[in-house]
Amino acid sequence: MDQPVKPQARPAAVAFVFAVVLIDVIALGIVIPVLPKLVETMLGGDTPRAAELFGLFGTAWALMQFIFSPVLGALSDRFGRRPVLLLSMTGHGLDYILMALAPNLWWLFLGRVISGITAASFSTAYAYIADVTPPEKRAKQFGLMGAAFGVGFVLGPALGGVLGSIDPRLPFWAAAAFSLANALYGWLVLPESLPPEKRSAFRWKGANPVGSLQLMRTHPTLFGLAGVALLYQLAHAALPAVTVLYTGYRYGWDAQAVGWSLAAVGIAAGIVQGGLVQTFIGWIGERATLLLGLACGAAGFAIYGLAPTGAWFWSGIPLMALWGLAGASSQAIMSSLVGPEAQGQLQGANSSIMALAGLVGPALFTLTFANAIKPGVGLHLPGAPFLLAALLLAAALALAWWVTRATPQA
């Protein structure tokens, strides 16, 4: 079971890691519809207080991601990807059981903290893909991982809503079952992808959030793309932060209408990242695909922010889906700039950047929205958060164009 994955086993290994990410994201998504309500119930129906505490839960989760993503990435560089993935999946399952049985908010909060630690294994999954995939095909596989996220966040909340209508704690049990079944299957069939001769020593200097980002300074293009990733992830935070509030305020959408739009976004993103990334790269190369994706994302956010009706908002979904071209292309370029012994550290650093954006982004965009619609404000602009996100992606586009100008085409 500990033998490194052989070349002929690579398609099966990639398929399994895709399933790992998909099932983990479904498990994460299952609890989304019920966790805020469970917090509110434990507070005796105090909705304002529940909103404050749920925001604290989200911040704690993102903080754990920020701290532990580089740790797990560095551990996988030292001991291999397989043990880190299996330990994380097992811990995730046990954590969901803890939250299902949580008698009070303190236990529920502890469960959310542990969830943030164990979910940091996504960096290891991406490192596994880099191990078993030739550089010229990595963009396609990273795109498939992005598709797994999109599909998981469509299926997970839908399933969680159905189960939560039966019992608010039932989604946690379902998430635990998914995670533990995933761990068992992985223990039986998942081969190791990183041979011992390509492993590197574990050093705390590189396994902390600040230290892991030092890797980005080893190459000018890598450092510039880290900045692109930060702007990318910061802009992305606008979607979960204000979409529900914005569409309800501006278009009068109810929960069902929002649900349909989010499902459409997830499906469109899955099509692009799962099926079109490699096609575009074959046509125009990794660099141009990255730039096209960022331009489409900026245009999509601009449509969202300026759309006078819900129909116009829907028209921006295809452009936003094409934004997914950028993430896979950027990941492929970055992974080609480091050796196999540092892929875990690289993906851990990328996850830390994502978590850092998750710490800053929600407050940035919710405050922007609140001030843009506040009575007495001279310029009443509900779409301000999305227009800010468009500007961030425009800046990312300019930076990406500059730092990759010497990057060879795939």
C-alpha cells in the first residue's frame, strides 16, 4: 500500500483524488444550510447574536486553514501524500460526529475549529495531482479539481437542505459517513504518489504561513502569481459574502431563486473547469488562458454589479464561469516552477493565500455593501461590492500579464 504510484496507475489515482475532493466538498456543503440555524437554536432564537457568532465561526475556520494548510503540505512533502490524506479524512469524519453530538455552542465551535484544520488537506490533494501528472497536463487536472469543488457545492447544500428538514443534526451524520467511507476506500486503494527519494525534510521554518510563503520568493514569476492568487481569492470572497443579500435587496429574490442561481453557477463552473481548460490551453497556451480567465471574471463581476434586473444578472453567469480558466492555468504555471519535493509546500502556500483572503474578504465586501445602500449616502450603488471585485480582478489581470510575459506557451 505504501509503494509509489506507477505510471499506468495514474489515471485511477487522479480519479480517486477527484473523488476525495468531491466527497469532502459535499461533506462541507451538507452542513451549510443547517449550521447557522443550529447556532440560532442554541441561542434560543436570538438571530442578531447568532449572526455575530456564526461570523466568528467562519473567521475561526478560515484562520485554521491559514495556519495549518502549510503544515499539512510540508508534512506531505516529508512523509508522503497518502498518510496525510487518510489522516485528514478520518479526522474530518470524527469531527462531524463531534458536531452532531455537540451539546452546546462551545463544543460546536471546537468542532468548527477542527474542521478548519482537517479541511486544510486540499493542498495535499493538489500536490498529489502535481506528483502524478506531467507538467503539460496539470492544468487539465487542476481544472477537474476545480470542477469537483463546483459540483460539491451544488450537491452538498441541496442534500443538506433535504436532510436538515428532517432533523437539523442529520446532515452532520451524513457528512461523517461520507468522510469516513472516503477514508476507508482510500486506505484500501490509494497508492503513494511521492517516492522516498523525492521527499524533503520537515522544517517548521517552511511549515508556517509566513515561512511557506517564502517559497514564492524563489522565482519572480512565482512571487507575482502569488499576488495574482491573492487578488483572485479576495475578489472571489464577494460571491458568498453578499450575493444572497444583494439579490434579495435589488431583485427581491427569495431563497429558491438564489438557490437556482447558485446551482447554475456551480454547473457552469464545472463545465468550464472540467471540460474546457485543456481545450483553451491547447488553442492559446497557459498564459493566454490565464489572462482570458481573469478578463472574463472582471467582466462578469461588472455585469453583476450593474445589472438592473435579475435577467441581466443571469447573463453574467457564463462569463463568470469562464473565470475558472484562470485558476487552473495559474496553478499549472506555478507547479512547473518548483520541484516534486516542494509541491506540498507550494500548495500549502496557495491554501494559506486563499485562507488569508477568506479572513479579509467577507468584512471588506459586506461593509462595502452596507455603506453603498445606507440611507443618506449620496451615491446609492448596491452593486458596489461586485464592482470592487471587478477592479481587483482587473488589477490581477495587469499583474499576471506583467509577471508572465516571459513564460513559454504550453
